[in-house]
Amino acid sequence: MVEDPDPDLKKSIADSFVHLARVETIEDVKDHMDEFINASMDKHTTCFKKIIQKMLDMSKACAERNSDTAKEVKRLKVLCQLIKVDIYLVLSP
């Protein structure tokens, strides 16, 4: 029978991985900040335009999805009214 590893050891290993992830994240943030600070105005403008366009595209996609969902709900309500489904009759034994 294999014994479970020491819980303190497990926690120590997990903490080490979390610390390593934080260090890598901090280094990534520093790199991005350096890139941002040293970028030309043209790069800032291009990046800003791309971000705005992505936001507009996502907004449009969400609006279309919500519109489709609302249309589907409306169709189902109408269908239920047409066939006059009584949920209590359907579920009763």
C-alpha cells in the first residue's frame, strides 16, 4: 500500500508553483510595460484601433446572440400557445 505524501510537503510544492507563476507573471508584466513605454505613437494608434474594433465586434456578436435567443424564446412561447400544452397535465402521473 502506498502512503500519502506528507501534507506539508504537498503544500510546500503547491506554494512553490504559485510563487513561480507569480514571478513569471510579474516578469511578463514588466516586459509588456517596457514594450508599451518604448513603442512609437503609430504602434499605440494601431493597437488602440485594433482593441476598439475587437470590442465592437464582440459587442455585435453578443447583441446578435441575444437577439437570436430572444427570437427563439418567442417562437417557443407561440408554439406552446398554439398546441396548448399544459405542463401540469404532461407531468401528472
